[in-house]
Amino acid sequence: MTDLVIRRLRDVGAIVRAARQARGLTQAELADTLGFSRDYLRSLEQGRGTLHELRLFRTLANLGIDLTAHYELGDADGDQR
């Protein structure tokens, strides 16, 4: 299991990209499954968010709040690649 402290949206994007790739999914496949546009998913993976997402991370930073993500880079069944 991997732990990562999330201090900015770019950190979330890195996790999403790594988990998606580990499962062998394209951006288009994941976006379709989630009901997002591929452009939105690409922006998220690159750490470019909406005004609301950016405000959230600015608020957390101002209050000294860190988020930590725990994740595994396996497929949807939990198998490691």
C-alpha cells in the first residue's frame, strides 16, 4: 500500500493517473465509466482543477490541514501488476 500526503490538486492527479494506468485503463475508458469528459479527467490528472477545487486546497493549506491517501496500484480486483 502506498501513502501520499496530498497538499495540492496536482497530488490528487498523480494518484488518479497512477491508479488508472495500473488498471490498464485509458483516460477515455475511465472518463466514460465515471460520466466525465476525457478533457476533465486529463485536466484533473495534470493538476488543473476548477475554481472550486482550487479554493478547497487553498482553504486546507491556510488551515494547516493535510490529506493522506492510502492506495494500492493493482487492478480493480486488487491484483498487483
